[in-house]
Amino acid sequence: MTLVASPARLSTAAATFEADFAARLHWSADTDAAIEHRVADILADVQKRGDAAVLEYTARFDGLAAPSMAALELTQADFKAAFDAIPQAQRDALQAAAKRVRSYHEAQKQASGESWSYRDEDGTLLGQKVTPLDRVGIYVPGGKAAYPSSLLMNAIPAHVAGVQEIIMVVPTPVRGSVATGGAGEGTSTTGERNELVLAAAYVAGVTRAFTIGGAQAVAALAYGTQTVPKVDKITGPGNAYVASAKKRVFGTVGIDMIAGPSEILVLADGTTPPDWVAMDLFSQAEHDELAQSILLCPDVAYLDAVQREIDRLLPTMPRAEIIAKSLTGRGALILTKDMEEACAISNRIAPEHLEVSSTDPHRWEPLLRHAGAIFLGAYTSESLGDYCAGPNHVLPTSGTARFSSPLGVYDFQKRSSIIEVSEAGAQVLGKIAAELAYGEGLQAHAQAAEMRLHKRG
């Protein structure tokens, strides 16, 4: 059977464009009711029974029958051994990527993550104190997918922010277990560890790590158990159970975001080799059948050329079946009137990854308001941002780039307002505050301000 990837062909000039466009963009973030119910039960059970519940769910879902939580904890020696065991080329790549990610986030901290203050004309001190979170948990997927790059993107900005303890959870399921898509027949006392992930933990400086996953891992981090310490915030991607659990524990702990399927939007003026763009569309489509890859271009011949490259390159892809389903189900090649219209449509979509594949990308960048990350120029493939460019690859999806930002140093910090009112300042501010407080019917507020006035009444 020959696989075919057939992204929808749309034109903004068509009478049905708005309806067709809306249908192609539609994706429901609603979680299956059965998942929600199961996750709620798991969270409550882990909160009540702690380690015992975590061990039970790890055996049930991951097939990992550990005698104790100690058997599920990874050590610094494990990280170092994994780093030493991987090929030199992988060690070099991890360290090079980590260096760039660290440099970028250090610059980010300097620009937007430092305390500041000033004194006004009467000597009152006003400012903001920026402090790191004490302890964070990072979720790193395992089983079907393992992403050492995500580990770097979560742990390094936390370190740069000044977080003292980074607790990693990473499932290491047994082949044949529920977590690997099996029927649950696989059972062992040791799971399948990804050496590159453990090596990345060594490079990124993870403090402690546990080979647990799913809703039970989120619960352990959020509530704490006899062994797993309670954290202040949980970051990192995961499956539907992890996403549901993160939503439910928000408020007990902070979370980074609820991520939807991966997305790429390419704005092309028709000058980039079409096989480059086809492969860029593949780079997101290969993640997931629900991933979305969209191309906007005012040149119909170029759209035709990209489709021909999609057809030619698809059979060469190891994940061709996933790519084909993603492009056919959610992909689109859209003919626009001009590049200005393409930019306007991009703003409506607010994509996770936005490539401006143009000879003059800086001409169009000022028109782009909503995107998780913007990649300028034909040589800036989105995949470079995923691994080693430097900016964080944990990005808002599903249109949330309209109001949210990439993961950054600021996600691992909190801010306290600093107010030191001088005696002279109290004479000015006290009158203002009292007037407003009386207007709100809050006499104690008003009198607390008036007591500091030299002349009352």
C-alpha cells in the first residue's frame, strides 16, 4: 500500500475559505472523561498512600515491579555512567547544546530576571525582588518517546534562575507494559532506560531522579511522598494522563503550560528550495498524527512544487505513516493574496513554531505578533531551535501564543514587590489612601494611613 500525504489545498480567494480554514484548525483540548476520572482517582490515592501507591501504579502501568522506592531512584553515578557510555559525538552534542541553551537563558535572566528598585522624590523606595523557586519537578517522557533535548530545556533555565533542587521523573517502562502500548503482560524489576536522557541529566545538573511516570509521578511531585519531595512547580511535556494531572494539581503547585499537539507554520515567498520546506513540514508531522503543519504562500506554483517534494520524500521517512496521517488530517497548503495577508493569517493561528522562509525575513517580522518562536530566513530550520540554537523549545500551542510565552528563566522565579515609604512619603500617600479607603467603606484601612500623618483630620 502506497502512503499518500495530502494536506488540504486552500485559497483565501475561495468563498468557502473561512469555513474550510476553521475546520482545518479545529482541535479539541478536551480530555476523555474516562481519563479525567482515572487521573482524579490516581491523584487522590497517591496523596493518601504516598510511596505505596506510586509503587503499585508503576507496576501496573509500566510493568516495573520495584520492591521499594529506593529501587526507582536514579543516582548521580547513574547519570555519570550513562554520560561515559554514550558515543563521544553524542557527548559533544549534548554539551554544545547545553552551552548554547545556558548562554541564552543567562542573557534572558540579565534582561528580565533581576531585582530592581528606585526612590521617588520624597525618598520612598519602590521595587521588585526576584527570587528563584526552591524546588521544581521536571517531567521527561519515556517509553514510546524519550527527549533528552526537553530535559536540557527544562533543567538549564531552572539552574540559571537559581533553583537549588531539580527533581526529575522519567518513566522507564518494561516492553509489553501498558505504558508501551502493550496489554500489560510485561513485568520486570528493571525497565528500559534511555542512556541519552540520563546523560543529559548529568550535563544539565539534575539533583534527584525517579523512574516513575504518568499521573502518579505528577501526584508524587505535587503532594510529596515519603521518598519523593514535594516541589513548587512542575514543568515538562507528557501524554494525556500527564496533562490532565498537571491541570488538576495546579494551585497546589505551579505548572508551565498544558501543551497540545506540535505545530509548524511556514510563511514562504517562494524562494526557498521546496524540498527544504517539505522536510520542515515533516519535522512536526512526524511527532504525532495530531500535529499540524501549514504552509502559507502567495505563489501557487510554489505550493505545487512543495506538494511534489512531499510526495517524493515521504517514502524515505521512517515515520512516514505518522507523517502521512498528520498532513492529511490536519496539514494545509494555503494560497494567499500576498505576504501581508499571509502574516495576518499567521497572527490568527498564533502557531507554536513560525518559519519566515524568505529572502527578506526582517521585512515581515514586524507584522508578526503571535508565535511561540519565530525562525527567520531559509537557513533557520525549526529543528535547530528544537535542539541547539539556544532559545527554549517548550512553547505555547493551540493558539495560546496569543497570551503566553516560551518556557524561560522567569518560569522558575517569583517576584515580590518592595515598598519602603519614607516619613515624607507617608504624608502624601496617607491622604490618598485614606480618601480611597473611606470611599470603599474600609475605615481601618483609612485610619491606619491617617495615624502616620503629622496632622490628622
